[in-house]
Amino acid sequence: MAAQLLEVERLCKRFGGFVALDEINLAVTAGERVGLIGPNGSGKSTLVNCLCGTLVNEAGTVRFEGRDLAGLAAHQRTRLGMARSFQLPRPFASMTVGDNLKVPLLYAVNARRRPALTEAEIGARCEELLTLVGLADRARRFPRDLTQVDMRKLELARAMATEPRLLIADEAMAGLSNSEVNDIVALLIRLNERGITVILIEHIMRAVMNFSQRLVVLVSGKKIADGRPDEVIRDADVERAYLGQ
Amino acid sequence: MNSTRSGVFVLACAAVAAIVFAGARAAGNDYVFFAGYTVLQFVVLATAWNILGGYTGYVNFGTAAFFALGAYSTVFFHKFDPLPIPVLVVIGAAVSGLVGLGMGYLTLRLRGAFFSIATLALAVVLQTLVVNWNYVGGARGAYVIRPAEIAELSLPYIQYLFLIMLALAVMAVATARIVEHSKLGYGFATIRDDELAAEASGVPTLKLKLIATTLSGALMGMAGAPFPYFIGYLQPSSAFALEYAVNAIAMPMIGGTTSWVGPLVGALLLGTLQQITTVTISSAVNLLIVGMLLVGFVIIAPNGLIGLWRRVFPKR
């Protein structure tokens, strides 16, 4: 059996009286491409925030490569190899596109590398990543000059610059055209082929179905399905959640 | 490469400082040293404020508290056992730096206006403590009698104080520049831009903010340490004066907050203008000028003079 990269057990998160996540169990194997879907308000982003340390879960455990992440801040989880991109791109607006990638190399990668990357090595890695996502010619531009799809690519490239083993892409395609969605899916598949496990949270079903080897469905904070995408979308509970009774 | 550039920069600053000191002596008028001391003091305060307020985006309204802590540390030790001013500067920096660290721990989970209000509250609390602390003069104030000259250097005392503040200004500006171009500077900028994204990129935001509050507080304390010797009579209303908090914010805002140059330019321009106004019109007009300039800059150049420069002459 392949090693579990991420193990989530009985994860609970409440906001006052509202139960956002109710005993979520999830295991992700190294190298997998997992799609996570659910209607608005189903708890997808809350789950991502709990996994990445932005929110603290009240109960349950999250283990990454066998290590319990309880009490670890978001930046510590990033340094362990867990990266995320945000639903709305959050670039460092005062920095150039190239410098945006420098930050994770300086703070995430160099925190675990001995010897640390030199300035020249950091520059080379930034260039390599920008080429990978197709932004090499915009390295000296500022994020405000980028199109929406380029902003999404920058978001993914910055997450990639942390040299993650797990990438959680939170609605990386929202608001993009069909061809732009195809671009991002192709990019995520390329990243996965480099050995990075990817969890994709997405509403665009075409993208999710093209990308995912496994599909997990959340509804009202509960996991209602987990399996092969073609089987999951025919599941009666999933159909009910999306189409109503 | 970076350390070589920083070394060259420090040397250049020291050379400029030497020229400034020689120029002031050549003027042959003590008033130049009095006015220059005040302007340089604002260079230190504005630069110190900018390390937290400009680089990380956390607006501190408590500049006067850190400045006063430095000044009252000096009063305390002057009464206890007078020490040389450079030693008092180190003590002032340590006291204010520690309070900065403590303030950071207590307040840095707050953001935006809430953090700013907390720093304002710190100034009020500290002023109340000082007003009620008899040993350092309490509400009635404390006299610090300074000698007429430094015999070892055969230097009039005001020139000695000017020289010390000049050295502190060089130190503050060099520190700000080194921080700005270092890994720390990148980290600070990410906090200003987006803390969530910073954490997701591996930046330990809380630790960096604590470094910023400590460093900023320490530099403000350094600026305050020689103040009792400069003014001769220190009372809470002069050490905790509104003008320190207002100027420390206005000067970087007018110069530009994202670079070490901004507070330097802002402090030199505004500080000099205030000194000229003081002798030509009235010292009471100072804060009015600051207010008017701030309103003007918010409309014409919201990113300060440096921002305006970059807009007019963008990098190719």
C-alpha cells in the first residue's frame, strides 16, 4: 500500500453555533490528484484553512507525512511541504512578479536547506518556475499589470516555489475562460507529474473531471462521497446535493 | 555582495555626516547646532517609525512613548549615577526596545486601527506612570544640568549633542537601508502586502513583527536618550509631546513609506521648514504646517515624494 501523505481524522470546525466541518476523514496518497467539490458553504475553504493552519480546528487530527500538525502555525506547515494557492489571488502587490517567487524561496526553502540557496540559485529557480507557468517575460512586471489568468499562474508559481510535496489549489480557475481553464488544468497536471500531490478545490466540473483521479464531495460540512470521479458523480447523495430532491 | 554594498553605504553616510558637521562648525553659530539637532532627531524618529509603520504597515501612534522612555531612562540614571551619553543611548535603546517587544506581544494580534489605538493607549499609560513617579520628577519635571563643554574633546556641549544625534541618524538610516534590502525587508514587505499570503509562503509573520516593534522602539529610545541634556529640563508634557507622534508619521508619509529614503527626505524637509517657521513666524504654527502638508500630499502624492518621483521617472 502506498504511503499516506495527508491523513485527516474526525476533523471538526465550528463558528459559534454553526458547524462548518463535521468529523471529516480524508486520506491522500503521495502522488495523487484529488478533486474536492461541494456547493457554496459546504466547508471546502474551511477545510483548506484548517489543513494549512490558517484556522484552528476544535477537534480531530491532521497528519502530514505521519507528523501531527496540531499547534503548528501556517508558515511552519508551509515549511514542512504543504502549499496552498488562494481562491482570490493574493500577490505581494509591492513586489515584482519575480520577487513574489523569491519570498517562499528565502523563507520556506532556505528554512529547511543547509546550505541555504545562494542569491544566484534563487534567481535561477525563480526563472525556472516562471518559465514553467509561462510568465518568464513578465518577471519584472508588477502584479497589477497581469491579466486574471496570469495572476492565477503567479499564485500557483508562488505556491510551487515553496517546493511542496502537497499543493492545495483553492478554486484556481474561478472567473477564467474555457481556454484559460484548460491552461491551468494542464499546468496542474504538469506539476503533479513532477511528483507533487495536488488537491484541487473547484466548481468547474469539466476541469475537476479532467484533472482528478479521485473525487471527494463535501455538503454542509460533511463528507458524503469519496471515490472514482465517474462513480462519485452518479452517486444519489451527490446528485441530490447538487440538483436538489 | 549585499554586505559590501551596505559597507559602502555606511561609509558614504559617515562621509556625509562629517561634511555636515564640518559645515555646521564653519557656520560659527550655535543656533545651527540647536536647529540641526532637532532636525536630526526627527530623522531618527521618522526612520524608526517607518521600520514598523512603513515596512510592515503597522501604524504606531505611540512614538512619543518610546522617545520619552529613552529620555526618562537618562533622567533615571542621571540621578542615580551620571553616565556618558553614548552609554545612556544604549540603555535608552534597550529599555525602549524591550517595551517595543512587550507591546508587540500584547498587540500584534490586532490589526489596522485596533493596533494603532493600542499604541496610543500605551503612550497614555506610560505618561500617567511617569507623571506619578517622583524619582524621575513626576508632574513637576526634572532638571538635568549639563556641563558647558566636553573637556576631552574641547567641544562645546551643544556640538557634542549634535554630533551624537548625527551619529544616531547615520545609524538609523543605515539600519533602515540594510533591513530594506535584506531577507528581513522582503519579509516585512509581505506583511504589509498580505499577511495570509506571507504565512502561506513560509514567512513567520509574528516573529518578524516582533523584530520590527523591537527595532523601531529601540531606535526611538535612542533618539530620546540625549534629549534631557539637550532641553535641560524634562517634564512629561515635553517628552510625551504630540509633535513627536504626529511628525514621526507625517515625515515618512510626505517622503514615502516604502523606502529608507522617504523618512529621511520627509524629516529633512519638514524638520527644516519647522525650524525656519519657528524663528520667522511662530513655533505654534509647526503642527498647522504639518497638517496642511499632509492634506496636500494625500491628494497630490499619496505615496509621498518617492512615490511621485517613481511615477514621473519610472524604472525602464
